[in-house]
Amino acid sequence: MIVQRLREIQNRFGFLPDAELKKLALDSGVPLYRIEEVSSFFPAFKLERTNPPQIEMRVCRDMTCHLRGAADLLDEENGLPAVARALSDETGKTVCVEGVSCLGRCDRAPAVWVEKLNMPEGEHAWVYTKKTQEQLAGILSAVARDEDPPPADSDETYAAHTNENRPYSVPVKDPADEHPPLAAPGWSLDVYGRQRWPRDYRAVKRFTDYLKNLARPLLAPPKELGGKDLEAYVQRWHPMLWELKTANLLGMGGAGAPAYQKWLDVWRAPGTEKYIVCNGDESEPGTFKDREILLRMPHLVVEGVILAGIMTGATAGYIYIRHEYHEQIHAVREEIERAVRIGACGEDVFGTGRAFTVEAFESPGGYICGEQSALIEAMEDKRGQPRNRPPELTTNGLRDKPTVVNNVETLAWAPGIVLFGGDKYEMGGWRLQPPATVKLGGRRLFSVSGDVAKPGVYEVAVGLPLRELLEGKKYCGGIVNGALRAVATSGPSGGLLPARIPIDKTLDDKKRADVVKRIGERSAADAAYMEWFLKTFVPMGTTHIDLLDVPLDLTFYRNMESTFKLPVEPMLGAALVVYAGNVDILDQAVNFTEFYRNESCGKCVPCRLGSQKLVQIGTDLMARRDAGKPVTDPSAKTDIEQITKTLKLTSICGLGYVAPFPLATAMAYFAADFQKKPT
């Protein structure tokens, strides 16, 4: 794979020398122009002709890091760039400080990435977190003067806050462990840790034993089979796949597509060449849950990939990990080697005669590669740009073959579901007492950062009220730095929701009944929950709902817009960033919008131009407000609404769809911040 060869070259030299690119072209038989087309696209690659700096410090500028002063660190006159210029003059070396998109250490913001050309052997980069400007200046000075910098902040030695702040426990070591396993949090997700079992891939073994005992080969359902007949076939012949449906396991990367449907579609797809891809390109600002899973429970991810592979008839699996997670990449590669040693993957999976290989793929960088079709393009040595769909990836994915693409967390839940059944996972959801019949199913992880006492990664029951997560002692422990002002409930994608959300004042009995009936056509459980929520938190005449009362359930969020006639579609992702006190919402919204402008791949002209136009609108509004000339005419709102409609209709992927949401939510819910900066 060309992209992986480019990563190896850059990791070795710190940039891509022209001579190495020419050598790669000769060795691979790929024309040099194709290699340059790919290498010039991805932001993590540095070409020799761009004169890469000898020493570089990249300061995360997104969301929580912005909240914690990244803009001051990046100030050209008084921040770290001024320090870099002085060091360049003093040492004769090129020293650079610049902003970078989210580094995935939002729970210890601000985060900074430092590297130099020809890093010490075995070193990928140095990451520093929660450092002052003075400390960071000292680090930069030490590197520029060829002195040893202070020890970097590793993910391995950092114990993130987790449920009840319980101490991490060391997994059971088995004979195949060549390296001691890292301590892991006591989540339900960690089926091996909870049971004190050795990490022996017994979920894979259970399925391979099932295959060996079948009287006939496991055949995919006939094409004409559908509806209840198809369900009966899967239950009869592929019961462990059926457990995914029983669990109602959804994608944990944001879209929330049912895992069962993806696996079923690929199993039914014709052909013998199929693939499983784990999307570990966790680049959404505010998101860092996969960081902990990949580092501390890589066996669950590797086993999930193997299960998906052998249960769908796939031939190979890839775990695509963002390049900033170098410790995680190392942990996953070691785990894959261990899985091969014990026979869980490789040429003969547990004696079945079936081959299934697994490989870690180091990302070339870029938020856009978190979009699954752009990720596939990068794996195919192309520019990471989203595909037009259809066809879907389940029929035409990697190398134009049927492909399952699932998030890290989704795959990590699979071993426990296979071992204990989908109903055990589903029963882990939030249940109201009373009535016990009103419930939401399943569990999931959230990354929480910002103005909370204990930012970290928390596993919660789906449907847990946001209040319990943010204020509960076993979770975040309360809101700090003032009263709650806003929450970004899906990183920057959903914009900012206020502590009190204005709703439709005319929500009478008939409208409530219609809402419940409509939801009930899809799910009786969701309808029962919405009916209970309306009765409990939305008495007749209510003008606002308390954001903290809203359940952490993706389906509920999707129903909110139509139920309460909200001005902007609310979203629920894996990242929750909390804003309290006198935080400047307009400033935060502009920061979110700049992220989308910076990360647009440029393929869609409306997205490329529209995201820049949104930044211009936001920057202008903030400049006029700060100059004492607040905007009173509605033109800015009209412009944002028009751009929103255009991007919804024309964007190939979700980036363009959500790019207007930060400014749209700020304008809808925080109009005062457009008139006067909070003090």
C-alpha cells in the first residue's frame, strides 16, 4: 500500500524526501505523479519542496483546547510563534509553531504535538498536555538547542477518569502474552476483564466450534429471501449474527447504522473476496473514547474484527488508526501478533481451515478520512475524498468488494454479545423505576471534556439523563467554572445547545398524541419513552426543556426536532463538550466553523466555498460586535440559512451537511452574544 509506505518514509525522516518518492515509484511501479498526487493531499505528509521546518510545535486549536486558551498560545505577537521566531534567530534552525486540528487529548487540554526532523530512534513525536505557555516555551527551547526536552505525556501512563473513578485493573496474563497487558477501566465493555478470563479469543472460538459442528457449510440466504423468512433463516443458521440484531447494536461513530444490517448485507453479497475495516480515525474534535479502547483493550477490537470477518465470509481485516495515536498503533500491532500466535487469526483460524488476516493501517491524517468512503479511498492509495453513493460500501467497498466498516467501539462490543447474547447487552440500557416497561436498550461510551470536574471517558446506559452523566458522583462529578451555559452534544457537528431549549408553545394534547403515534410506528419502546418524557418534563404550556433532562439516546435526539419544532436539528455523538459561566458562544461557534473550513477536502465546490463563507460571516459578526457595532439587520441569518440549505442539498458527505450548524445554533439560541461579548 502506497500510503503506508509514505507513512514509513515520513516516520523515518520526518518528511518525504524527493529521492525517496522517486525510489518508491520505481519499487512499486506506480507513476511518480500518482505518488505526488496522494502525498500532497494529506496534511500529515510534508514534502521536501515545501521546506519543512527542522523543529515544529503544533498546538491543538479546536473545541476544548480553544476553551483552554489555544488562541492565546498561537497569538503571533505574544504567544509561542514569537518564541519560535526568536529561537530561529538564535540557533539558525527553522523553528515553527502552528495550529493543528484535534489531537484527541481533549480531557487534558491544551494538547501540543512536538517533533523534529530525524527524531530519536523509536520516537514518533512528543505530546504534551495541560502545560502553560511558559512551560511550552521551555520545551520548544530545549528541542531547538539540542537539549533533552521534558518527558512527554504518554497515554499509557495517564489514567483517564472513568465510572466511579475505580482503579484500573490489570487483565489476566496468558501464556501467549510477550508483553504485560496494560491496566484497563472496569467497563461492561471489557468482557474478559469483568470475568477475570485470559484474553483467549473465546468468542471467536465459540463461533469456529459452531462451524465445525454444522452438518452442512454455512450458506448465505438465497437472494429472493426477505422479511420474516430471512429473519427465520438467520436465526436458524446464523444464530450468533442474529444476536447482533437482538442487541440492537448501533454504529458508535456518529451515524448509528445497525451493525447487524451491515454484517448481514456483506454476508449475503456474492463473491469470496470481502473485507472488514475498523474505523479508528477518531478525528472529531472532543472525541477520545477510541483512544482508551485501542490502547487498553486492543484484544476486543482485534477480536471484533475477526468475528465480523469469519461471520460474513470476509478474507481480511484492517484497523485504520489515526497517526497521532502512535501508542495505540503499537498496541494494536502487538495484539495482532499475539492473536496469530494463539491461532485466532492468520492462515488457519482455530483449525477451521479458514484464513483471515488482520492488519493495522496508520492513517495519513485528515478529519475527512473519518468519513467511511473517504477512509476507503485513502486505503486504496487515493486522495481521501468521499465517494458518491450508491453503490454502498457493503457491495462496493475496499477494492470494489463487499466491505463492513464499523467503529472501534462497535466492534469491541461484539465479543461480549457473542459470548453472552444480545439480550444481555440490550438489558444494559436505562430503565425507569417506575415504570419498568419504559426503557432504552444498550450501553455506550462518551468522551466528556470542558467545564466538568472530571473530564474523561464514561460508559453509560443508553438513555441515561445528561444530568446524571455531568453531575453524578460516579461520572463527571459536576459542572465547574459557573452555571451551565451550553453543551456541544456531538463535537462541533451539532453546534451548541443551550441549558434551556426553547420549544413549540402549541404542543397540545393532539400534537403529543400524534408524536407518540408516529414514533410508535417505528419502535414501541421509543414511543413509550417519549410519552413518559412529555408527561414528566413538558407539562402543558411549557416553553423550554432542560437540556440536562434529555436522555443520552440517539433516537430520542433524532425525534426532538420534529417533536419540539426546534430551529436546528440536534445531534448526539460520542463527544460531549461542556461550556459554563460567561463563555463566549459566538467565539466558540466561529472556532467550530473554522475547523470545518480547515478540514474540507475541497471535492464539493459548495462545501469548499460555503465553509469559507461561513467563517467570514462569523468572523465579521464577532469583529463588529467587539467594535461596539452589533448587528441588527437579519442579513447574516438569511445568509446562513441559505448556505445551510445549499450544503444539505449538494454535499457528498456529512462534513458539508453539518458545517453551518455551529453558527446556526449560536444564532438561534444565543442571540445576546451577537450583541455583546459576555463578561
